[in-house]
Amino acid sequence: MTMSTHLPFARAPRLPRGLAAITFGILCGVTFTAASAVADEDIDDVEPEPATQPRRAEPASKGEGDDADDAGADAGEPGGGASRGHRPGGGKASKAEPSPLRIGGRVFARLEAADTDATDWTGQFTLASARLGVSYRWKDRLRVKAVLEAAGKVAVRDAFIELAAGSGVDVRAGRFKGPVSAIERASAWVLPTIDRGAIADVLEDGIGLTGRRDGIEVRFSGGKRRPRFSAVLSQSVATTGDDPARPLADGAGVSAALRGELPLCQGITLGVTGSNREVNYVADVARFWAGGVDAEIDLGAAGLGLRLWADALVGQSHLAAASATDPTTFVAGQLVAGWRLGGADKGKRYLEPYLLGAYLNPDTGHRRDHLTDLTVGVAGGRWKRWRVQAQVSLVSTWSKRPAALGGFGVDVDDRMAASLQLGAAF
């Protein structure tokens, strides 16, 4: 996740009258047309179900709105699930096995008006995301995935090799999301909100705790309804934008994280994480610990529309620290909740009002330095095909907050914004 210019850190340019509305209307038509020809898989950021875990068997008959990737694949991820030609236990499905190569993508177009401490109300139209991914799976034992973000500067989002080693163990190596925070791990396509909010941006770009890293991950799962565990070794990050090689005597700048998950029942999962990371900032290099608990709830299978992601985090950081040997302690809490009406099957109409609330105290040793983020909105469209989102958000900051909360040289200010976004996946 990168901080975009529509956040309060830079002035958004004013558009000629009517230009934003006309452009947005044209793009809406193009995107809706593209969404009508959806492929087998959509692109997604969410962590896939390990290949060694049991997968849902395909229904005997497919009803209206059912889709190929509903049979065991994570929504929106190319190659995220089992091939449709196989069933758990080695049984053969009636349909022919499709190609193991999957291609998918998504597009987000956004129109936003914002008022900050530094600017009056300004408007901006942006192509917020244009993502394309490819995944190849070989016999449920080997998976290779690569995802590119083409909006703005082309960048690699995910690129990894995943091997099912047997006995419930999977090994992944490459670039992928870390195990911290349920909200960060959830895809922007899966979350009902337009984005993850200002606090999530600070946790990634300012504190350096979340986000994608180059590393290796080992995961273990004992099966359905049993605890799952993962261990990650990843390369450290620099808030200055530079990632120099580190001496072996200092651990080569490797960060470590552990995660445990407990599926309480269908649709409810609890998680706990702990990490020790190295962060390069300005002229100092230091190691910081952090820990947290999170929960993910989706009661769609129970006939209810509640979807919820929540996490609470505490740890050390360099924000407002006097030196690398005297770090500060932060606490943060985030919650995203929505109530989906309709949309039980892919392609079905749905409507989902939602709420985002977040709090960050970057230094528990000082007062009047915290941030809050409150967002309310509504999303609707065709479930997992296309959607329109409208929301209003308010970021409030206190006067004693540290500088560079948004990353090196990037401050966070008070901000009110109204946003409209159209998204589609293929």
C-alpha cells in the first residue's frame, strides 16, 4: 500500500467544472462493459487457503449466480482454489479439469472531494488501482503467482512460489503480505470500504509494521476447525525509502513474525501475532517488537449479513523517539464492519452499509498526540463482480502528534473527505 496524493499530505488539484463528472461517467460505462465478461478468477490480495487444507466440494448443480471460483477458490484470486476437475479425497468431478493457468484483474476508479488543514475543499479524480495477476498451479502441490499494479508507477504487488510440503505444511517464498492485522491481510476487493483508512496507512508507511515484504513463510494447518500457525522471516524496511543490505552480524536486517489462528466455527476466526522487526530511519537502525490480536467474522453462511474485521496492536516504534535506544510505545485499534443485504451468490445484487473506526496513540508516554479515523458509507452492485461505493470519512489529529506519521517527511493532518468509487473485477 502506498500513500496516494488524495490523502492529506499534498494539495489536490482543482478540476475544471464538469470535467470530473464527465470523465467518471465515461469510465463507468467502460468498466461496466468490461465487468460483463468476467473470467474464471478475479484478482485478490487476501491470503489464499493453503493447498493442503480440505476444500469445499463443488455443488451437484450450479444455480444462478454460481461461478467457477466459488468451488474452493478464494474470491478474487487467480488460482486461489482447487481445480474444478478434482474433488477432495482424489475423487474425479464430472467436469473436465480447466487449465492450471489463471489470469485476473481489477480496476478501481475514484472521485473524491477533501478538506484539510492545508487546503480548502478540492476535488480529484483518480485511477486508484489497475491490477493484473497470473497464477499457475501444478497438482495442488506447487503454485506460482505474480501480481502487478499498473495505476501510476508500475509495481510488483505479489510474486511468490508456494509449495505444499505435506503433512499440513506449506512453504512460500517471494513477496507477499505479512501476518499482522486482519484488516491489512484482507483484500481491498473483499473489504466493503473504499480503503483501509489513515491509521492503516500509518501502521504500514510510518511505523513499518504491516504491508508486503520479501521473505519466506512456513505455514501449518491440522485441518478444518483446528488451529493454524505460520512463521515468517522477511527483509527489513526503511522509512526513508532506501533498503540497504545489512551486516550478517546484525541478522542481515531480517524481521521475524509468528501468527496463530483459531477458527471457532464457520465464519469466525480469531488470530494472535507477535513480531520483531528492524527499521532503518534517517541515520539510525533499531529493532522493535509488536504484538496483537484480531478477529474476522463473516456470518453469510448462517443467513446473516454481518461481516467484520477488527484488530488491536501494541508495540515499539521510532516515532517521536529521542534515539534508536529509546523507542516509544504505540497502541492502535481498528474495526471495519458491514451488513450485507443480498449477494449470497456471485453476481447477485447486494447492498452493504458499512462503518470504519480506528484509533492510534503513537506514543503512550505523551498526551494529546493521538489520531482517530471514522468512516461511514454504503456499497452496492453485483456481488464479487462490480460495485459502487460512497463514503464520508473524518480524520482527527491532536496537536502533539509526532511528525512523519505517514512515512519519511510525510505528516498527517485533520481531514474530511467524501468519496465515490466504482470497482470491477475480471
